[in-house]
Amino acid sequence: MDKKIYDNYLEILKEELTIALGCTEPIAIAFAGAKVREVLGQMPEHITVYCSGNIVKNVKGVTVPNSGGHKGIDTAAILGVIGGAADKKLAVLESVTEEDITKCQELIKQSFCECELIEGVANLYIIIRATAGKESAEVIIKDYHSNIVKIMKNGQTLMTKENNQEKQEGKMFPDKTLLNVKSILEFADNVKIEDVKEILDRQIKYNSAIADEGLKNHYGAEVGRTLMAEFDSTNVKLRAKARAAAGSDARMSGCPLPVVINSGSGNQGMTASLPVIEYAKFLKVSDEVLYRGLVVSNLIAIHQKRFIGSLSAYCGAASAASGSGAGVAYMMNLGYEKICDVITNCIATVGGMVCDGAKPSCAAKIAIAVETAMMALHLSMKEHVFHSGEGLVKDDIEKTIASIGKMAKDGMKTADIEILNIMLDKIKVG
């Protein structure tokens, strides 16, 4: 395999499959909060948080981990300021204490934090400004959850993305435009297991643990627990979607266990991994085959999100689930054509399911997406596939992925605005 593509794909996996504690939107706010205090060099007297609409949408309905069950932009930002560890990035709230939680609630009552919607910016955009006496600091995050693009102190720019030292020192920033299904499968066939083992072992361990937690305890709407209790739990398809849903049940309701994310999302990280792990047990494949199946699933999901963007009105469970369907198909040795058919059948069916924020119902959407992916797999095995000209399906898989991505990124912009306005009660309904 071409070394440039091999190294690029490996770097994509290393960059994307990172650890996050809690839903990534409130965690990104907490990360910015921890960083702004670090830059300020002292405890702020006041902070102001400016967020894009999609950040607001995805923070509104989820419990911030290690917060004592609280929700909201102010909770996330203040906890980050008080007890966050900026060097841990998306695991920023791992070391929060009970004292920090109590102090956070006191500061919320004292109007320590102001929250503002900022319009006309990228879908993922966060600014936190902090002041203490005459001192001030500002941190800006853009495009993905740990991507600090600007740091200022007392009106002076300390860092912008243009002069980021990591870039100057030649850090490899992977090129996702090199992703395509055929090359992803070639990479999965040829990747040295020692190159991906640590990354994937972590994904297996963390995401399996939170799925176990969601199945054992009462979180959210208990989608995963309900599926396992009410249907045939010996059925691998049922277990695959129930475990993915259970992980989301726990995560959306404040479970403090970490997950390994995909495309900036814990829900997508679980959807792209847990069904593949469950099918690997059912198929009794080797660890090596499981690793290669997870490589396929993760990269197929990331490939689709390249067209869609980090946050939009398009539910990312669809792209992640089609990745898991492709990963299972790979473990079954179905080959390139049938794997393409799995992806087509899945995203042509459930692609376009709307994202109306991160919240407990994400677990149900994940269950539906995984169910669709497995239906897509069995259709493919029977030589059935949706054809070019049927809706958004095109004459090859890359055009179909781009077609769905175009609809998701550009076509659903108006839907995104309407969803946000309805959620913020800016539009009267009924």
C-alpha cells in the first residue's frame, strides 16, 4: 500500500479516536473554561461564554459529567474553570471534586457566568472570556472540540492557529480528502496490528465498559435495558443495537465513565465500535480480524463526516452505524462490492434523521441506526441494493456518500436553524 496513504490513515485514527469524558459539546466548553483560567493565571471574577447554535443545541439536554446531575452551558464552563485540567483536553472534568460541584452551584446563583448565542460563525464555535480585576483572557475553539484556534491575554494574542507551534514543528495533520472506501479496505487488509492495537484496545475497553454500565443501571430512558429485557437477548442484532444504545443512555445522563470518540462524538464512537465488537464475539473471529473490522468501521464513519461536518442537523448515528455495518461485513469477508452496498443501503434509508441536540433520545436513534445497518447488511448478502437514481443514491459509493453529505451539510441548514429556534422557544408552535 502507498506509504503516504498508510501513514495518513493511521494518523487519522490516532487523531480521531481520542478519549472524552461526557458529551463532547459541554466538555468542549469545560475544556475552554479550564484553559482560560490557565491563561489568566488566577481564578476569574467573571466569565462570558459565547456559543454557536449547534453547541447550544447539544448542551441543552445532557447532564454534565461529574456535576452532581446538573445541565447547562454555565455548569460546564464553571466546572471547567474551577476543577478542570486543561492538559487532559476532553477528559478535562475527570478530577472534579464534590467541593468543586458545590462551588459551581454557588457561582451559578451569583451570576458568575453569562451565556450568549453567537451567530454567523462555524457550527462548532466557542469563546470564553474571563476577567479578574484589570486582567483578562480569551480562548476560542472552532471546528472540532479540542481545537483551540486563538488565545489572548490582556488584549495581546498569545496564539492563533496560523502561528501554532505544533504546525511550525511539522506535526502531521492528516488529510481526510484521501479517504475512500476502496483504500480504507486496502488499509484494513494491510495495517500492522501493532500500529493500531493500542488505539483499538482502548476503544474496546472504554466503550464496552460504558455499555455494561448502561445495561446494569438506570440512565435516561433506558433504551438499551428495555431492548434487552423485552426482546430476544440471544439475538446478536438485538445485542448489538442494545449495547450501543445503553452506552448512550449512560453517557447522555451524566455517567462519568470515559469513551473513545469518533468524529468528535462519543455517541458516534460507540455506534461505530460496539456493534462490531458484539458481532466479533458472535462470529468467533480472532482479535486480529476484530481490529481490522474496527479499522473499517471507524474510517468509513470518519469518511462520511468529512462531507457532513462536525455538527449539523444530520444525526451522526447514521454515518457511524453504516460504518459498523461495513465493519461487520468486512469481518464476514463479503468484499468491496457488498460492503459498498451495505453503506448505500444504510445511509439511503436512515440518512437524514435529524439531530435535535444531545439528550437521552440519542440512544433510541442509535438503536434505529444500528438496526438499519444490520438490515442493510442482510440485504447486501441477498444481492439487494438501492440503485442509482433512487433518491440520493448515485452510480458509485463515493458519489453516494458525497450526495448524502451535500444534503446533510448544505440542504439541512434551514432545518438546523428551525430546530434551534424551536428548542430555544423563539418560534411558537401549536
